Amino acid sequence: MKIASITPAQRINFRRHLTGAEEKEMAQVDAQAKQLLGNTGNSVLILHDACLPQSPVRNTGVANLLNTESAAVFDFAKTYFGINTVEVFTQGEYVKKHKSGLVCPYGYSALGLNNSLIDAESLTTPKWHNLLLPQEFKEIVEANDTTDKRTVVNYENINRRGSVFNVNMRRAYDRFMALDRDETLRVEFENFKRENDNWLTPKVVYSLIKKENRGRDWEQWSSALDQQLYLKESTYTPQDRQFRINDLLKNNKKEADFFKFKQFMAEKHLQEGRSILHEKGLKLFGDMTISFSKDEMWANPEAFLFDRYIGANDWKAPCLNYPALRDENSAASQLLKLKSQLSARRYDGTRIDVSWMYVKPKIINAATGSITRIDLGDTALRLIEGEFERIHGENYSSENIIHEFKAGSEDFSMFKNGVLRPEVASRVSILESEHMEQNWGHADAYFNTHGMSRDCVIYGPGDHTAQPLRQIAAGMDDVVARAKGGGRVVRLYGQADVLAEVFNDTAENMLKPAEFIRAKFADTMSAKHNFMFFMDPFGCISRFDSQGLNRKENYRYKMSPDFKELYHRAVQKGQALNLPDALAKAFERAGLDNEHKELYEKLCKFAKILKEKEPTEFADKFENTSNGLGAKKWGLIAAGACIITGLGAIALRHFNSSSNENSY
């Protein structure tokens, strides 16, 4: 007997789907509850836009804000997580990976933008004058041929000099330059080059000389003149240096213009992505890296201390001339202003990476390892904020600048003589609950014990460097802390005791993974401003950044196009954010469950719906075998059976995604 194959509309479901009307009502109920809890500020979803999902026919290796699937993620997160802001990691030009395969966007350019921000598929449309042919876009997708392309970002497919992407973008550039000079995009391009010449041209010159030197950076160049092109106290005359720059640009005009074209398109597409978020009622925040790239140091030599580096020993990040930041007209101040200007223009708000380095920088002698610390107060911070206020004008809000003041005790303390440093107390600090203990790492401790203002804290479970919430809930060892300290670090038990006290519950109940996760999210909802790193609310268990222990996967975990199904499966198990459930628990803690009984009951109703499973025999079989290898085995069995009955394509698609539910 032949059994008809299942159409997409008939696809087997593993959850009770909310209707569109129910989703709308749930979002309204959640918003009302947040308002009553005082959660009225920025609710931020932090993610790496490169890691957003891409369907197989659009998988270039690196996602961006314009991808079709990206819009679906933002719509979903707004409805199910209650966010009003998306924050993306630093989006600077790609710097080639470490020989181990490790990449980290925080070591990229502070000024330029990554090729990945260019949405190649968009360029095949009339809106962009069909600058790319559909076949050329298809070639870019086909070039992304790694075996793990579905789950791991492939930066190289977009950024490698000889990549298919770059070859086809060169064709797009040729078509662009064939447009009429008075065409709007051409006029905008010329304006972009002129307005950004102070940082664009040095980057072009650097890339041309680097190419002449077989890919070596400036310290290894054969010509002392080239090394000193932008050095004011050079042994070469200004005329000699300018002649060399002009000669390079004249002899490589097309290549120089092509670089600027890609930067222009990246900027245009970033702003289009920002506009799409605005249409959804979402703000876009960026991340202003503490670091600088090699070409930026070479082009601004007076702005750096070249025999020093900053931060932790394993960073070895470039050392801005921090003492010179006291002089607003110094080269260091001018470069910091430029970095701030670009960030202010590109985003609605910004997280200042390693803000404490602008307050009390830790400067390490590269030769001896000796450490120097200077106290800048808020001089540098005011310089940064001044640029944001100047550019944002009447839309400026100090709440839209988030500072990373948290640091190791050996590096920086937010407190001075037992009270918050004034530089910290008046600014929004990003704080988390990964290191929760009796007097730290939870809302009561921050706002009551330490007297922090609710206006000046953005609070969440953990950022991209933190141990995932699911790992802590499962009692897993923190491998990064263990690597640093030499012993096991299990955070669950001490945190369960704290949560039991905070929520007037028992430690035994808080040790249940689902209850632990629920309580952590409920605590987050009690802050005016909150944040979530995307892997926590979606219920992932893999650590995004393991300080190099992840090796190739570091910063590369990619969301699945099936993220909705994976989320709902995780939320049924209590592994992901069930927002109405977390808000209901926060209501109980605040005594609002009786005062606003009707709203509380609606929260409980939607929390229950999200936990419901589809009452089918097939779903029950899956659930009973969904831990560890069981899910994979059942997936193979089910897929095999479905192939026989004509259901193969759908089953394989579903179960291939289920085997990666922990890391996307």
C-alpha cells in the first residue's frame, strides 16, 4: 500500500502552536507585567549577527541583519522574549584566524566593517541595480562547502582575498561603476569616500603595501619609508611620504576604489538592517571594541605606545597612549573620538568594550611584563560620550551607552573605599548573575546591598564569555574557570542556596534544572534594564566563547533555520526562557500575584501553553528518547521508516536539526 507523503502544512508538530492572536495577546500580557515589575528600560538580545540562521539556498557561511531568516529571529524574540533592542558584537574588518582555527571579532578592526555585512543576495535585486547575477550569488553559496556549514560560521568564505565572494563582488563593482555618475548610489558613494577619507585611504594604502610584502604586516616590511608613511617625526620628508602614497593610489586606483566600494556597501546594508529593526520597533546597539587592527596602529603611530600592551597577558591588545587622553587634542584622543563617532553613526546605542580600561588602564611592558596603572577618572569616558551626544543630538540618552566595568579583582574594582566609584555610579553598567553569591550577582545584592541605581544597571544571566545557564543548571564544571584556577568550579549549589533565599523557596527545589533556570530569568526581569545572550533564552548548552578552549568553534556557533522548533522543544523541558513563566515567578516574589490576579493568571495560562506537548504517539516516543544518543538513534530509526513510507525528506530535515539542538 502506498502512503502519501506529508506536505509542509501537515508536518508533525512537537508542540502546541500559539495562534497569531494568542502570540499578540501573550506579548501584550508580558509587556504589562514587565511594566508593573519596573522592567521598563532596554531589554536587549545580544548576539553575533554572523551566527544568525541561513537556509541552505542562502548559506554564504556568514549571516547578517538583512538575511530573511534574521528577520524571523527578531520577530520571534520580540514576541517570545519581550526584547526591544538587538545588540550585535563588534563588526569590524576580519583579521585572519589563528593557526589553530580560533577567531575572535574583538581582535578585528575598530574602524572598518566586515565583508559579511554585505548581503550578496540583496545585490541580485533591482533595488541594487542587479549588481550581482543570481548565478553569481549561487556560486558564493556553493563555495561554502564545509561539512559543518549548517552549524559553524565560515568567515573565510566571505573574507578570504581570493574567495568566490570577492571575485563576484569585483564584478558587482564593475557594474556599479558603469552606472550613470548622477545615479543616487554613485553620488552617495562619492560622498562616502570623501567623508570617510581620513580612515579609508590609510587602510587602502596599508593593504597595497602589505600585498607588495607578501602578506606581511608593517613591522616586517622591507622599506623604512613605508613603515613611516604616517609618522610625523619620520626620517623622511612629508613630500617623500605623500609622493609614495599618491603613487600607490595612482597605480592601484581600481583596487583602492574596490576596497572603498565594499566598505560603502557594508555601511549601506548595515543601515538598511537597522531600518528593518526600527520598523519592528527595535533599536540596534553595537559593540565598540577596546582593540585596534595593525593598519590602524600603523596609520596613527602617535596614538599608541608600541612597547606596551593592555589587559590580560593573553590579550596582548594594542596599547593606546592612555596618559595622552588627558589632552583632548592628542593623537590618542583624536583616534578615540573617531572610533566613537563611527559607532555613534552606525548604531542607536553602544556597549563600550572593557570600559574600565578608560578609567584605570592596566598597561603592561612588553619586554619586562611590569604593570603600570594610571587613574584617568572619567576623562576618557566623557570624551567618548561627548561624541555620541554630538551625533545623536536630541535622541541622545545615557541609557543607550552600556559600560563593561566588570573585571577580575586583580585588574579593576567598581568600588573605591567601599563605595561605587563615581565613574561607575553615574553610568549604565552591564552586570550578570554567572558569579551569583550571597552579596553579589543577583538583583537584591546589586540594588539593595550595594545601592546601585536601577537606572544604571543592565542585568542578565551572562554574556558571550559566561558559562551557559543550562550548564550551570545541570551542575556542569566551568572548564574556563578550572583552566585558570587549576580546580573544579561547579556554580550550581551555592547559587541554588541564594535563589532559595531570594524567592523564599527551598534549595532542593532550586537544584532542579528547570526551576533553577526559571528563577534565574525571573531575577533578571526585576531589573529596569535587562539583557540575554542569545544562547541562553534559546536553551543552548554549548559555551560560545571558551577563551580558546573551543578552538575552531569559538565565536562560530550558528543558529539553525529550525530555531523555533528547537526553542519550543527546549522550553518544554525547562531549558529555555519561558517568559510568562519567569514573569509569573517574579510577580510572586514581588507580591503582585494577588494584587494583579487577572494578569497573573494570564501569565500562568501562557506559561502552561508553552510547556504543552503535542499529544501524539510519535511525539511521546521522541520525547522518551530525546536525551543524549537516544535522540540521534531515534532520529535514524524514524528517518529510515519515513523514507520507506515517503516521508523521508521532511523527517531527515527535522532530525538533522534535532541532533544539534544544544549548540545550533
